[in-house]
Amino acid sequence: MQTAKDVHALLAAADSDAGLFAPRAVLATLVRTEGSSFRRAGSRMLFGGNGRVMRGFSGGCPEADLALRARRVIASGRVERAVYDRERSLDLLIEAGCGGELEIILEPLAQRSSLRFLDVIAGLWQSRSTAIMASVFPREPASAAVAHVIWRRGEIVLDEVQEANRTAVLLAAVDPQLGEAATLRRIAVAGMDADVLYEPIVPPTQLVLIGANAVADAVARAAQELAWPALRIDPKTTTPEAFVRLLRDTIDRHTFVVSMTNLFERDVEFAAAALATPAPYVGILGSHQRAVQMRQRLQEICGDVGGRLYTPAGLSIGSEDAEQIAISVVAEIMAVARKKSGVPLSRSSESIHTGTRASEGLR
């Protein structure tokens, strides 16, 4: 799964370091996982011809082996497939400490334009649009180029296949229940045998932060580190009425609102406005005693607020200062966004994340 941090980091590297493509770069795509793994399918690494490496699939291995493979791909200009499983690379799996299986495809990139699909994704995120991307990895020959097709509500916004019949096959083969996990399928694309990775393109988590104080600043810094867009609202200069008008053009189901004005009535006004939107999370800082009063007031104003009101906002980690409170709030938002419990992993039996689904014949 590509995160906003992944996409922005890869594009920033490609735009700032011309040496990446001398003589060529290599894009490694994690196309399939089985069992426990550090990253999910759709994650990507970039190996520069100058030795620079961006992002990663694990805490260390199999990056060392992938770097060696990337040098071969840079030299040959041919696609290479790496499979790490018990039959082929158990030593790497033991060293990595996960024990899962990974399948990774390394493709040569001759120039910056080879990453155009990431530019399209960044543009879709800018407009808060959802879409689907199909990455086509031909099985043979190894010199065949990888192509991407991206479509949004039936409209094709990128077509690197550029052959109507093949593109139509790709669109017809997508799982209507794709959800938010990538799916790898092996299909015949108008006579070409290929592995196709279908990925949902979902806008990154967006924050609306209400407050002009140290905690709001710390949450904004954490969001920036994660490449989450954040809209700052100063309650001293923005009225609740103006806030309502702003929300109409801002809020979607991937937008999380946190009010931290330190003023009870002002928090009530802003939270009530946010609860009238599709925002899945409306958090309010404060004590448990204040939270009881806050819930009562908001139920009087909004009726049943369901499970979207989070007050006190944040996970219970014993926060003592602005930065620690920010960690607590951001962690809770991430758990809600990923539909996770937020409890310690050592006390939970739920999977850390969902692996890629693969069609028959791929394992």
C-alpha cells in the first residue's frame, strides 16, 4: 500500500536528484505478500543509478539483496522478479524477523517521466479524488515495459497501455469489492500474459485542526511528517458560521477534525458543526470530567453523535507535553482510519494490517 509519505518522497527524490537516472533508476514494487510482512502490496522503493535508495519494504532485509538485484537491473535494463519465501530465501526471512512471503518486481526507469503515474496519483489526492490503478507486469519477455492505467469513476486519467482492447480487459477484470487492499491477478491482457496489481487510490488522511496553541502546532508538525494535509483554524478569527461554510468544501470521509480551543462553548460550537459533516472522527481535547459535559451538550444539539465523537481525544499513553499529546492524538486518528482497535499489539490478536489478496495460480 502506498502511503502519502511514499509518493511524496519518491517524487521529491526524482525531482531533486538528476543522478537517479544515470544511467537508469530501478523501481521495486511489492506485488504480493503472504503471512506477516513489514509493508503491504503496492509499496514501492526507488534505487538510483547513483546508489541512492528511497523508502523500504522492511526494517533492513531484504533491502540488501534487493540493492544487489537493482544493480543488475540497472546494468541490463531488464525487469527482474524477486520472490522471498521458504523455498527460495528463508535465510532472509529469518533475518528480517517476519517470516512472511514477499514477491517484488524490479523495473528499470530510463527517465523522470517513467514516474508519471505517481504525478497522477498526487494530483488525484490534491483534488481529494478516489480512483483505481492497474499496474501491468508482463510475464515475458523481461524487457517488456511495465504500464499503468488509472481510472476515476469510469474516466481514464492515465493510460500507458495505449491499446484499447487491452485497456478494456484491465477495466473489466477489476474486483468490484476491491476495498482498500491491493489485489494481484494473473490475466491474459489481449493475448499478453501478465500479473496485474489493482490498487485503490484513496486520498490520504486530512486533518482540520481548530486551535492556536502549542498542541495544535505539535499535531500539525506530526501531520507534516506523515505527509497528511492539515487545515489550521484559528478560533479567534474564524466564526463557527464561517467554519460551517469552509467545511462544505473541505470535509470528506477521510477528513479528521480535532478541536483544541481550551474554551468549552467554542469547542461545542465547532464540534457540532463538524458532526454535521461526513467526518468519521471529531476529537476534542480535555479531561474525562469535561468530556462528560461535552457529550451531554452535543447530544442536546446534534442528537445521537454515534461513535464519531472522541473526547478526550487521543490514546491513553500518559502524555505530559504538547508533543506527547500530539503522538497520542495522531495514533488514535490512524487507528480509526485503519479501523484498528488501538490497543497494544502485545495484547491484541488482530492482524497488524491486511495482506494482498491473490487470485488462484499466483502462489
